[in-house]
Amino acid sequence: MRFRLYGCCLALLVPLTNPCFSQIPAKPKTLQSPTAANFDQHGNIPVSLFTGKPEINIPLYQVSNQEPDIPIELQYDASGVRPDAHPSWVGLNFNLSTNYAVIRTIRDGPDDCPYQDSRGKLGYFFTANLVNDNNWNTAAGIKSIADNSTLGRDMEPDEYTFNLPGIAGKFYWGHDGKFKVACDRPVKVEWSSLAMDTKPPFTPPSNQVDVFSIWKGKPNYREHAKGFIITDELGIRYEFGGTNAYMEYGIDFFAQGSETWNCNAWYLKSITRATGQVTDFSYERGPMIAQMYFSLYQAQYKVNGGGFLDASCSANPSLFPVSGPINGKLISPIYLKEITGTNYKIKFLSSQSTELRYDENIFSAYVNWNKDQFGGNSRTLDILTYLYPCFYPPETATPGCVETNPPLSSLLAALQWKKLDKIQVQSAAGTTIKEFEFTYNNLATERLMLQKVQEKSGAKALPPHEFTYFTSPAIALPPYARSHTDHWGFNNAKLIAAADFSIANFFNNYGATFRSPDADSKYVKLGSLIKIKYPTGGMTEFTFEPHTYSKEVKEKRWLGFDTYAADKLSGGLRIKQIKTYDPNIAGSEMTKSYAYVSGFNAAAPNAALLSSGVLGGKAQYYWPGYQPKPDGNFTYTEDVFSTQSVLPGSENSYGSHIGYSEVVEATSTGGWTVYKFTNFDNGYPDAAPSGTLQSSSTAYQPYNSNAFQRGKKISEEHYLQNGSLAGKTTFQYSLIGNLTDYSARAERTLVRLLCDGDNRVYEGTAYLIDVRKFLPTQESNITYDQDSPAQYSSTFTKNYQYWPNGQLHIEGHLNSDGKELKTWYVYPANLNDPVSVAMIAKNMIGKPTSVFHYTGTEMQPVALKLHNVIFGLFNGLYLPKKVESGVGTALPMAMVTDIDFLTYDARGNLLTYKERNGSTTKLDYYGAADIGKTDLLKQRTDFDGTTLPGVTTFTHKPVVGMESFSDANAKTIFYEYDDFGRLKNVRTASAGGAVRVSYCYNYAGQLVDCAALAPTGSIAAGSLSLLSDAALPVTLLEFEAFAQEKIVLLKWSTSMETNSDHFDIERSSDGKRWIKIGSEKAFGESDTLKSYDFVDLKPLAGENLYRLKMIDTDSSFAYSRLRSVLVDDPEKLILYPNPVIVENSIQLQTDDLGQIRDITVFDSSGKSVLKSAAAGSIKVAHLAAGIYIVQITYTDGSIRTQRIVKQ
């Protein structure tokens, strides 16, 4: 049996964009630029042991001037090297985190196509209502949709993948006229404009080309969507697109003179805070690039058992297309040029690379065939139009292009890729503070590979990050589009040769012969990252290995999976070992190793086990006997061959073709951690499509995907080196939201007229795209007693409930009495007052307006505490107006105001506020004229409006940090920074003042000792004084302490933090001697409500005093008010008499004197005046009248204190 390339559908039908055999994969409709494609790998695929993919990021800089923070970091895709995927502008498998975009994958036709004629199918944006009825998934309904499709209507929503700072997800246009968003955050998606009228930045050819084109002579190509606005839950708006300067385009590489340009990606244009501040992104359009791939798609059919025919109704079609087996896309990319904020600029400087290019031979077959097919009348200009300089850059000369028959090499020279050379961090005035320089191999014989990144400032430089990649003697990565690659696009050392297509039984054997992974792992490892050397001299080494699996999903994915008795090899890499060390420090090596096995037993850790991998689908290239549904009483059979195998049908989850249900992590310190994940084999398969017409099916037929439910951690078990189970955490999950509201409907259909012109066959599948959230509803932590783990263990369980949009609704946990303590959260989205409704419209729904602590049921709660934040309208902005709280068991609670936010400026900066029982505090900020300092705090006035206001002033060094502050007593602290913006010295009074603290930063090869500081002044103990409420590094709203059984729970919250570093929790028994019992990291910079808690697991018996030491980033600090908690004494120890009036001793009454180690008595100054062993009485005759502290120390190390008075 022989085949012919099946390149188009029958001319009797309106031209379609989907393949002729719609359930079997053909060439993709869109391909992305390397920058956009790499974003899809990093922004859309979470790093997880479930996929065997480690997180490898190189943080360079973070913009923290205002929300949101914008991290600038290099991200490495550790899944393996795909030989046909071109490197991005930062090198092979690397991506830059600032490539924020909405990336489109076209399904059927573009959603935004405004035509229904020969220019294209009417997009799903206009036709979605056709599936918005109850018959959409019935046989009659699907057939009706198929008939509509022949009229030129797109019935599948495109998939849009997006990436924001800290947020990633997907969205689809819904059948009900609303966007359906798949994201863990409650973001809102809107069209920038409902008018689909944006034009590609190219002019269609007129008389310059001879090929037929509907666009010939038109003023512009097909219009498309202007872009999108995504708003996060804080009301921050991210605008993508807007004009074609922010968009990437693609066109069929060999049809440039006849087809239209498609918009593939809308890049981030601006970020606008809810208070109006804007961060702008700008780009530059680069030279044309190409993404080519090996592609054969051939088919034939027969009716009523007759002979096979192809699309042109010819018999005996040939296999290998004379035009060659290579296809691809011409892409017009854009590159990030600058990020501009209120007080900074980040510039990205790039240049043309000299890296490996496509071999001219992969293009020549098609070009030569095009010239010859009509006797020499067809020209290269007709197919490679935009490689001619008169078409791109945009045509400026008249009368335009003429065919000059240039050498193919000169046309291909128009394909040029860029590399990122530098990132410059600048002040708003344009002064460069620091820069990051990128170095590559940049050789014409190799793919672009990043070698090092180095931070510089002027003439000074820090040691670089350096990267090493896997190599093997005498082998190299194949040229582009010259390798079959394995089923998943990874290197398998099988180059394409003409003889390949003459092998016996080619169709059935193609996959096993040419697309299987090579057994020698060196081929799939070629070019992968194996070592990073850090500026400090430390090293991280990565050891990768090929994927394996012992289970494979069936062709009909909803029917389960096949199980194998031995592991099978899959494409790509998984992490095997990560080793970190400092070569200059002996014994510094730390190693983590990973095993992907089922049924791990810590008592027999080296036992041979099968892989826990589940392959997400069967690779298939040949479909004999495929049967669509005929519309009459006849039989119809197709035989189809396609090399396009890597499509969603081969996915497990997270964009990966494989997922592991169980992964074991071993460390060099001993012991194991076993992670288990949701997967096909433990209850999370995909579902059958909602409806179908044809009797045949393939692995590429649409289905109702549940991929978003797989890869969730369901347990984490910790084993000691002796095999004992030390602890276990388990998770349970639930789908959140109503499927009707959180899904999009789609229909993939095709109607094909047969050669007799009287009959037709149908293909049709109706399916749902589920965008519900799959969130944890319970987390249980179990700790096992090592002496008797089966009998003694402690469990701490948290339960979670959610609002339909995925926001946390109720959180609860059990205390030691078995009573569940709950917290109920209410957000603006759950309210209907005018302010909340207005905030919902702006998607300002992320901050809870009410937090209610209670026990009991939701119908009959027993109240504990209520905390409310009331928002108001200030200068057109919705901002916090008041914070109030109440404590008690009765509802409604009596509420007291904790803080009033009185006034804000037009940019949303808080100007005045008043705390409970306090005076007014006034804040002043730098204005727009203060370049580089706008909106930074300039002055704080405590006790504003009184006769003795306290004024603190602040100065700032643009982009770097605070330069000085002067307190109410006119004492000034000055901060000095080095050339790289790192804190160098803290000085008194001014830049030339005495050094209080000095910092130095020693890197490998740069040994610079810290300068010794000579002590100055004198140190003397001050007199005892009562601390007042001085200005704090944070605005502390509350600080409370509660006794719960044998522990003490501390809770505190802040409404504002400036340069705060951390909180030290201190405890005392007498208010004089304090010990640090813990520490909590602060948020640093915040003008919103932040909450903290800490548990004192071993409080003192008797009275416990607590305070917070609030420490700033410059090491300055302040203390909170004291809180007292009395913990019942389990030993029932009593000291009597108290007060001591005439007696010479104090008696100790206790159940077991043997548990007491010693007794110490301190006077009011903290001086020890008596110490004795355990005794029933303490002689105090020699003590003077006064107040004393008796400290009882027990044999287990615990301490109890009690005050006594001697008169």
C-alpha cells in the first residue's frame, strides 16, 4: 500500500484550517518563537518531583519598588534538550522570567477571526452560542454543529496560556460569553476591546506574486484581537497587547505569498496598580526567524470496500512527497527592551547571534519543487515572500518587489536570531546602578548556550555564575530538522535519511524504528546542564537519567491503563541526584538522591522495584481502518499516517508526558522522604468525551481532561535511617466550584464530501474544558513516638473549605481536647454593599474584610474573636478606612476601633491615621518631582496636632534603599552602600560619621577582609526605666497571648511595615531577665494587614511575661507592650505563708519533692540572694523586707517562678 501527501481538503468545501482527518494529528496551526515557547515551559509547567523536574533558577535582581514584585531570574528547563527546539535569547533551555505574555494555541480556527468567507472561519468568539444549549453533546447536536462547521465556523475555543509576576494559568472563551480561567488565584480576564480590528504590521503582496491569494492586493491581513486585560485579586491590571508593537506573528513558512499572518502572542504592555501607578514594558521587533520540523501527513480512503483513493480521487498515491518532508512557520518575534517604573528603569540590551542556523538543504527540496511544478512559472518570491528585503522590513520602495531569482542562501540570511547581552538596572534619571553581562559560546556550529552571567558595577565585577553542560566524546547534537527525535521530541540519535522511507512495512514500523528512545542515555543527555558554579565558589552538580514507566494509559484514556512486568524507557530526563559542595571546604558535600519506584519499604531500601511512572498516552503514527460516520447506507474506511505524535493525547499532566505516583528522596545525612502524588493509577483518570459521532477512536481524539487533578501531593512520609517512620503528612483534595460555571464547551467536527459528490462522512466529538480548582480540603500531620510508634502518635489536622472562586472560606484545626477551632473569612466578593460591589467590578477581592474566630457549627457558632476591615472611597480609590475587632462569645459582638485610616493622597498613599486610644500620626511622601523617590516615605509625625509632636524623617538613595533617617530626638542614622547596592556601613549622623556597623562581602577569589572597628565612646548600664511606646519599625495592631492546655499561643498583626526584618519572641518570669524563645520573619515592606502567630511549647509554670522585639533591617529595634499568661502548675506547688510577716521560713507544699532539682531566690534587682537544694522549707530570716522571685527548677529542666513578699 502506498500513500501520498494529503495537503488540503476537497475543493468542494469552504477552506478549513483543521486537518482533513480531524481526530488524527496533522501539522500544528501555530508555533511560537523560542522566547514564547520557553515561557510556556516555565510559566505553565510547575516544577515537581511528580515530573522528575527540579527547580533550577538563578535570581539576578528583584524590583520591589511597589506591588507586584518583579523578579528577574534565569529559569532552566531540566526536562531535556529537544534538538528541533531553537534556543531562546538566553541560551539552550534557559528562559528569562520577565517574558510575560499571553500565548495562543489555535484550535480549529482563530477565536477572533471576524470573517465567515474565504478569508477564514468565523471565530469561536462569535459562534460560541451555538453550543450553549442542552443538545450540544447529543448525536443530533454534534451533527448540526458539524454542518455549521462546513459554513466556515470555528467551534473550538483557543487555549491562551498566560504568565504574570508570581501568577500563571490558562483561559478559554466560554460558550456562555464569559472567559473561563484555570488559575489558582481568582484573576479576572477581559478583552482589551470587543472590536477585533487590530492589523498585523505587514502589507499583503499585490502584483508582485503570481500565486493565488485571497489577500492579494488587500490593504491588510486578517484583523485580530487587540489584546487582553488580566486583573489579579488585588485589583492590579496587566494589559497584554494593545497595539501590534506588543505582538508576535507567524505564517506558514512555504506559503508566505498566499496565507495570512496569525497573532501568536500578546506581550505584557503595562502593569497598573489599583492606586494608579504604572509600570511600562517596551519591546523591539527583531528580524524574521523560523521554526521548522519534520512533517508527513498522508491518507487515503475507500467506499464499500473498493480501492483506495486520495483527496484528489487518484489511485496508487506515492509515499514520499516530492516537495520534501520539512514544514514550519516563519515568525516575526519581539524582544523585551525596557521596563520602566516610577523610580527605576531596567534595560535589556541584545544583539544578533552567530549561533547554529538551519541547513539550507532542508529548504531546497520544497523551493526546487515549487519552481518546477508548473514548468518554471512558479517563483521563490511566491513562497518565501517575507525573506525578500522589499517586504520586510516593511516595503518602502516602489514599484515593489520583482523576482530576481536570488540564491537561496541570501534569502535564508534574513533569518536571524538574537541573544541577550546585558541587563542594566538604572535609576529613573537613567544612571546605571549595576548590570548583568551574559556570555555564550555563540559559534556557528553549535546551538546558543549560556556559559556565564556576571554582575558588574562600573569597572568592578563580582565573580560570575558559570554553567557546564553534558558532553560525550565523538557525538554531538544533530542539526535542526535533521533528526527523527523520539516520540516526545528528545534526541534519539536517529538522523533522517531518504532510505528510511523504504523500509519494510514502513507505516507499522515507523514508530519503533525511528521514534523510540535510544537505550544509551548519553544521547538524550547531550547539551543538558550538569553543573553550576556560584559567585561564592560553591558548586551544584546535577545527575539526570532517562524516564522509565511500568504503566501506560490506554488509547481510550478513560478506560484505565496497561501494566507491564518490566520497566520501559521513555524520552526526556528526570533528576537522579543533586550534589552541593564548596571545593575549598572539606566535608561540605550535601547530596540528595531520587528513586522513582512503587512500594518503597524503608526496611529494605535497596530492593528491586518497578517504576512508579505512568506514561500519559500511546504514541501512534499509523491508523488503518479508521471509520468516520457515513451519512448514508455505505461503508467508509480511512488509512492515515502522520508523524505529528506529540500532542495533548500524550500528556500525563503539567505538560509532561509522564508522571510518577511515588518518589523517594534520600539525603547524605541519612533517612528517606517518600512523596506520593495523584495519578492515573490511584483514582485520577481522564473522562470520556461528552459525546461523539464516529465509531473509531484514537489517542488524539478530544476527551474531558482531568490533568489538573494529577500531580498533587497526597502524602509525605519521613523515615529514619533505621527504617522507622518518624512522621507523615497526608492531603485530601476537592473540586471547587460548579462545573457549569467553570467550564467551556468545544466541538471538534469535520464533514468530508466523497468523490461521487453525493455522499459525505462525519467526524465529531463534543468535550468539556474543566477549569475548576482542585484544592486541599484536609491536611493531617502525624508524628510517631519512636519507642512505641504503633501505640503512641500525635495528629494535628487542618480542614479547609472554599468559596466557589477558590478563596479560603473556613479554616479549622483540632486542639488537644478534640475541639475544632475555626476561622471564617469573608471577602468583598461575598458582600453586596455599594463599596464591595464597586470593588468586585475592579476585582479588588483578595483581602478579607472579615475574619471570624469561633468554635461549634456554622449555624450555631460559639464566637471567640472578630476582626473587620472596612473599606471606603478616597479620591476615587477604594482603600481601608477602619480596622475594628471584638472579643466575646455573644453575637453580635461589641466592636472597638483598632485604627482609623483618616486620609490618603491621590496616589493612594496613607496620610493620616489614628490608633486605638492614641493620637493622630501623619505621613508625608516624596512627590513626582522627586525623581527616583516618588511615593517613598519622607516624614512621619507622631502625636500630630499636639504641643509635642515627634517627627521622623527619611531620605532614600534611588533604586538602592533608605539612605538615612532622623528620629524625634534629631538623632540620625546614615546608611552607606557599596557599588553593587549592598549595605556597607551604618553610620552615626552623616555620611562621614562614626561607623556603627560594617558589612563586607567576600566571594571566591576576592578575599577582602572586613575593616576592624575601633570601639568609641563608653558603655555604661543605664538606670531602670519604664519603656514608652516609641516609634516602631512596624505599626502593631494587636499583640495577644493565650494559654491553651500546656502551651501558650501568641498572635499579633501589623497594618504597616517599613524595612522590618524579623520579630524575636522573648519571655520572662520577672520582667527583668528576658530570654529569646523564637523568631518569625517579617514581611519587610507592607501597607496591608499581616498576621503572625507563634507557639511557646514549654512555658514556665506560673506567670509568663511575653514581649516582641521588632527588629529593622538596619538592626535597630523596638519592643512591644508586655503580655502576661498564667500557666497552671501541674505539680500543684504552693509557697506559704505569702506574704512572710513573722516567720523565718517559707514552706513548699508539692506532690513530689523529688522532681525538684534546686531552688533560687532573686531580689528585685535580679540578684541571686539564696540558692539551695530541694527542700520542704526555705530559710528567709536573713532577707530584708521586699519583693522576691522564687525560681523552682525541676529535674526535667522546666522552671516555675512565683513572687513572694517579705514584710
